[in-house]
Amino acid sequence: QVQLVESGGGLVQTGGSLRLSCAGSGGRTLSNYGMAWFRQAPGKEREFVASINWSGGNTQFAGSVKGRFTISRDNAKNTVTLDMNSLKAEDTAVYFCAQARVTWAALRERDFGSWGQGTQVTVSS
């Protein structure tokens, strides 16, 4: 099973930007599978944020982040990136990287088999 490690979280002011990265190591390569970012805010269930298919040619976004977040991947480097712009206080959460069991840009948690430990993003107003 692949190990996923997220980085890039931190504290940012409302309206600011952050870039999250997810690196895969060990186990199977990231390149043959869909990847996604989920997040979990305090007291809330984990929710889908964005996903990308194996080639990077298709992406999906939650309505709350569409137009503000971008997901991309570099299969040669075994990494996935989430660029977050125009951040809002409600974007505050722990962000998780996940590898799907399928090749497409999946949205449901049950389609994902490997998860990172998460990285904290805090947006202050």
C-alpha cells in the first residue's frame, strides 16, 4: 500500500492562498489511479474537496471550492497538488490526500483505499 504524505498546510488570512502537496512513496505508484483531497473541519464529517483522474485530464470539485481551488498532478514526481485561492474561514480544516482504487476522478470515500495523515489549514478572518 502506498504511503501518502501531505505538506503545505498552515495559517493564512482570509483571501490568501496556500498550496498543498501530496507525495507518494512505497507501494504502488500514484500515476495509475485517481487522486483526491478531502477535508474535515472540527465537529464535522470528512468531505470531498477535489479529485483528478489518472492522467490529469479530468477533475472534479466540490461546489464550495469550485473556481477557487485547482488540483493537479505530476506523475513523474509521484505528487498531487491542491492550489487554494481566495481562502475563507470556512475552508479551515484538516486536509487529507487520498488515492483511489479506480482510474477516474472519484468523489466517494469508499472509492479510496489509501489516505495520508492530513495537514492543518487554518484561515483567520
